[in-house]
Amino acid sequence: MKIGIISSAYPDFEDDPHGIFVHRLMREIVKKGHEVHVLAPYTGGETEYTLQGVLVQRFHYFYPRRFEKLSGRAGMIDNVKEGFLVKIQVLTFLFFNVVHSLLKLRKMDVIHVQWPIPNGLGGIFLKKIYGIPYINTIHGEEVHLSKRYHLLFALRWLVNNSSKTITNSTATRKFCLEAGLDGDKIEVIPFGVDTDFFRPLEVYKDENIFQILSVGYLIERKGFEYLIRAMPQVLEEHANARLKIVGSGPLESELKELIYELELGDEVEIVKNISDDELLMVYNSADLFVLPSIVDSQGNTEGLGVVLLEAMACGLPVMGSNVGGIPDIIRDGETGILFIEKDSSMIAEKINLALENKPQMEKIATNGINEVKMKFSWDTIAKEYLDFYKGVLL
């Protein structure tokens, strides 16, 4: 089967975090003997390359090319705020997306659109002109973006004309239904984790330190501010606690300033993006993983929380806020601990309880790793997607 992917985010190299979860799904599908062609906007690297068996083709969407800003790594939702010139690029992006889709993906058996806003037009034209069926995956941002810019009519049209639409969590599906999208066409398939790679390892741990870990892009909806603000309360009771945040992004300076203001320079550190091999060691060196995501000022939130799955696969007990798709992963008290978003005091209380109740954390960690292997391995997720691809070809 030849599968064409239209995506606004895709890695330039193996450890590139930009759209990495899309690549990991496609890599798994290639392993199962299928051909995958990805079309994505230019982000500064090569325009055509093969990444672990997946053929990636990049397209330019604005001229002069040096002014291309829409598809930068902060994501389109954040980039579009950068001024009038970037807003204009939304229109040119749509045009070149369609043109290159028709030129480069017309020989595919099925088209899979990631983020139908802004990528769905290419799928629509391929279906109308060449009769190629297409499915969407909605990650959540598109729904919020469509509401903000009064584009729900476009999202409904893209979904209603698809063969099938997939959401990454029950929360995202709920957002879709509330927006008036056709529920009969919407199914839930989460993203997964490579359980062969992310796994428990025997590594050195300082027994005198309780290492708390969080991973993610440093933007508002990740909620790192509230986790940092929880640390003074944690340290009052457990002076051996330390927090490491792995990631980079537009809020890096602001978060480092907060760490300085709270006098946490010795207890909290931010580490910029690292390779998967290094991340594997970081997971295994930690004692607890916390994902403090929020519903941000634009109404955006966590679509699923793939880093939770990675941490669980490495045998870590996890905690997360009760927003977006996080409750799809964490069953409170069984596979993890949930807390109310933006509540630093509650985050601190939950962390302190974890420090004081090692048997419960060990049970949660065991339940978590079993859950990930059973429901969230890429092998399982890829098989579900392939069933969808085959279903729309019948």
C-alpha cells in the first residue's frame, strides 16, 4: 500500500522533536511493509530525504523564501501571532500545499492528513481530482484555531468530506462534537510509544536525591510555571527533591527568571532538547514524572501527552493535570495520579505524597508499564491505522 501523508510538522532528522510522534507512527507502518510519502512545509533543512524508510518531501510556501515563518518549530498557532506578513503566509501556505499535494501524492492509494486545518485542502483536491480516499487526524489545536478565527465551517467541510477522521483522545473527540463535526465519522486512536526503545534500564541513581522530571516544549499550555511554583512547598517537607525540565521554547527565559525569583537555582534546572538516547537515560534516572499541562489563554490544551507514555514505558510513576487527553492515559490512583490544572499547591501535595508512599508509587509504575505495552505500543497503534487505511479502500 502507498500512503501519502500531509503534515505541517515532521522531523528533519532522527532525534528532531518537531512532529516526532507522526514520524514514529509512519516508521512503524513502513516496518510492516508499506510505502510512506510525507509532504510537509520547509523548515530550514533538506527539501527531500529519507528518514528511517519514510520518504519526506518539503515545499516552500512563501517568496522570498527567507521570510517563511509560519511553519517554524513553535507551531503555526504561535507563529501566526508574529505579524501581518506571517498571517499572509496562511493563504500562500494553503495554495502551495494543494499544488504540491497534487504534484507529489497523486499516485498514492490513500491520503492521511495530519491537522486538517491547515492541511486538509490537499486531501480534498486529491480525492476530487484523482479519487484517492483520505482520512484526517485531528490533534485538538485545529478545533481551537477554527473557533478563534471563525473557521469551523471549513473544519466541518473537511471532516464531512473525508472517508474517516481520527482524534488522538476522547477529549479531542468531545471538542469535535461540541464544534458540530459529524460524530459518525470520528473515531479515537491515540498516539503511541516505542516500547522496545523506551524501557526500564539499570542506571545509577543518587539515593540521596528524589528526582522529579518533566519533558515538553516550553510554551504556555505545558504549564511548567505551576510545577516550578510547587517546588518551594515540596522542598519545605523534602529538601532532597530536585526538578529537571527537558525542553526548549519561547518561554525558556521567562521560566528561568521564575526559577531565579523563587531562589530555586540549586533545585530546579531546565535542560534543552536532548537526543532520544539521552532522554531514555534521563527517564530512567528519575523517580517521578509530572506533566502539568493547562488550558492556555487561547483555549488550547494537551491533545494526549505522549511524554507520559514514554515515562510510563520506562517504569516511572506519573502525575498529570486533568485536562485534554491526559485522563485517557492516567486512571487516577491506578496508572498515575491526576491533579487540578494550575493548582501549584495541589501539585506539591501530590508530589509530597509520592515521596512518602513508595509502595503506592511502585504499584502505579507497574500498572503503568503494563498499560502502555497493552494499549499504547506503536505496533498496536500502527495496526489500528492500517485497518482504517484498508477500510477506506474497500
